[in-house]
Amino acid sequence: MSIIDKKAIAAFKNIDTVHGHCEECQEEAILVAIVSEFYRCTNCGHDTKQHINGRIRYLKLDDTDKKWIKDNYIK
């Protein structure tokens, strides 16, 4: 295995993914973490927010959530 393959495998191990229900496309999908508690659906590309209240749900982001991500994570 080449050094590039080893680096790629190491990088993908650090990506936070979950299996959940997307509220936008109404499908079971793999959700990839954008930042902590914020995920993107791999089916439709919609951004969601993780909500834990007895069970884990993924909710649509509103404008304040998007602004918070831009202010805190996008430089």
C-alpha cells in the first residue's frame, strides 16, 4: 500500500458519519458531519442539525444555524 493510500485511509477514519433519517428527502441516509452537531445528507445534500431528546433526530437548519456555522467555523 502506498503512502498516499495510508494517508487517505487515516483521513477518512476521522470523518464523523451517522445513519439517520433526512427530514428534507424523507430517506434513510448516511449523514456526514460538517462540524459538531451539524450534518449533510449524502442523498440530497441538505444540511441538518442533530437534536437529542430521548432519541436522536436530524432537523433542518434555519438561517440562525447557518449564520452560527459561518461565524464560528468558516474563516
